[in-house]
Amino acid sequence: MGEGNHLNGGNAARFNFNRVWYVVGGTITVLLAGLVLMQTFRAQPGQAAAEPSGKAAPPKRPDVARVGKEAISYDMVAQECYNRYGKEVLEDLINRMIIQQACEQQGIVVSDEEVTAEISRICKRFNLELDQWYAMLEKERGVTRLQYRQSVIFPMLALKKLAGEQVDITEEELNRAFVRNYGPRVKCKLILLDNVRRARECWDKCVKDPENFEKFAQEYSVDTNSRSLGGAIPPIPRYSGNDAVETAAFKLKDGEVSGLIEVSTGKYAILKCEGRTEQIVKDISEVQDSLYEELMEQKTQQSIAKVFTKLKENTQVDNYLTQTSTGPNRPFTQSGIQQTSGQKSAATPQAAAPGSTRIGNPGATSVKR
């Protein structure tokens, strides 16, 4: 692996594919806890070969604090960190080691120069200087430069190389992205329900008295975000992910209430149309480059997610802390480890800038405007 990017016990920076946040998992507290945790691992009895006879034992670590006459030892702090953060820090280290071993097996190297170039590309994309970018990461996410390089950008580049697939974008995909991002949208209010009886009851009231839709949203909706706003939601575009909602929304006229829409099993929606937005960009050629880049990013992240999922499935991991085992081989029964092989692995997060950072797909960066 690239110099300065190899996994080591002294840098337990967070890299968790199972979070909804792409940028750098966690707080400085957890990261520092990881550092202490790794030292604890080294200090555990039985973890290392016995010292040859006659060789002096390592010096005792100094106490880290004193309260009155009572000392707080390094080992006390390490144990506390282990108890609080051990599972998540260990999970992050396992994920990084899975990627590292896969790269070593395939002779893949990610250099420091490649990491620097990728960070520069991201900064340029958002018209930010490198120092501004790092400052935003540290202020809003508590992530240092080194943690960002080693726990976000490096794994993302490694997984891209492991994926090794050529991403192709079709004309149809570009056109859909153009309509989704720049096409007209339906302005609506929404009521979301999770009980069919209450859904029918609410729908009946909305049809009879559409002027009080906001009141019914506050009374019935189970969506806490829109409920407090009387059912107000962002305008609905085409190709946004829920065909049932989109189809119903684009059929509505101003002031009209939709039928009862089953958005998923046991979930129902009622929409009230409040008009449509105007399409500002009408020529795809004006935004084709940015659309192409966006689609490339999305497809790359999908490819990365598949690769990491496969790596997790094919790598034997026996986690003695959580007493679980994943991978192709069932562990020995006497180990006391629970077999969890075959469970669905979480996908990698999508990267990002401060304010909209996701670490699951490493590297898909986006900034809130």
C-alpha cells in the first residue's frame, strides 16, 4: 500500500462503511479512544511472545491524572475507552484491513501523490482552496488532514482500483438526469401514514375539505419533518426514486388531492398539488458536463459498494470482541464465536464535504450550497 497509508495500530482513524455519513466517521473523542485502544491491545497478556528470561520488563506507563490522593492510571483510561468505543473502533480497523489485504493480494498500490491529487480534484470541483477544505472538515466533522487522507480518500481510491471496471454513461441516463435535476417539478403537500384504516379516514377528510389539508397533515401524518410544516415537502421531480409518488404527483392539477398512494408495504401517502416549478435550464448541452460527472460519481460508488460487499463476504473475520464471525468458513465451535456468514453486508457510504458528508461510499463528495 502507499507509503503513509498502511494500516497501523497507532492510527485508529475511523473508516466505517456502515454509517450514513461518508466523510470521516465519528468525533475526535472516538478517534483518540482508538489510539488508546490499540495501545491496550498491545498490552494485553498473552498477545505477544514472552520476553526471554533475563530481559528487563518494559517500564510501567506513568499515571495520567491524580484526583486528591487517588491516581488514574493509563490502563484505567485504556480500559474505559475499550469498554465505550472498542466495538466501533475495531470494526473500522477490520474494514480497513480487509481493503489493505485485498490490495496486497492483487499488487495494487495507492501512492501519497494519488491521494493528494484526488483531494486537489475535490477542492477544485467546489472552488475551494486546500486549506479551506481541511478547515471545513476539522470544524464541522472534527476530522484532521491525516484522518481524511488515510480513512476516507485512501480507501476510496483503493476500492476504485479493486473495482477495476470501466463506467459507461448512456444517452438515456444523461437525459433522465437532466429531467431529474432541471426539469419541472410538482409542488405538493404530503401526508404519510402507516395504518390503512387511518389512511382511508384521513383521505376521506382531505377529499371533502382540501382547504384544511395542512390541519389534517398535522393531525395524521407520521412524517415528523413535514408534519410540523403542515405537510410541506420539496417539489417532486421525475426519476427521483419512487415511481408511485412521481406518477401520482404529475397527474395532479393545482389544488387537487391525490388518491391513496401505497409508497411501500404498509406505508401510504396523500398528496395535494400546489402547482409546478418552471424549468430554468432547457438545453441539456449547458449542463451536460456536470451531469456526466455526477453520473460517473454515482456509478463509481455503486461499483465500490459491490466490491466491498464481496470482499467482506470472502474474507474470514473472527471478531472476538463481539463474538461474531463473518466470511466463507464456519469457525471452530469451541471458539464460542457466533456464525454470521451470509448476512447482508452494508454498502459503502457516499463521500462528501462538510455539511453533507457521508462515509459509506468512500469518496463521493458533495457540498450543500
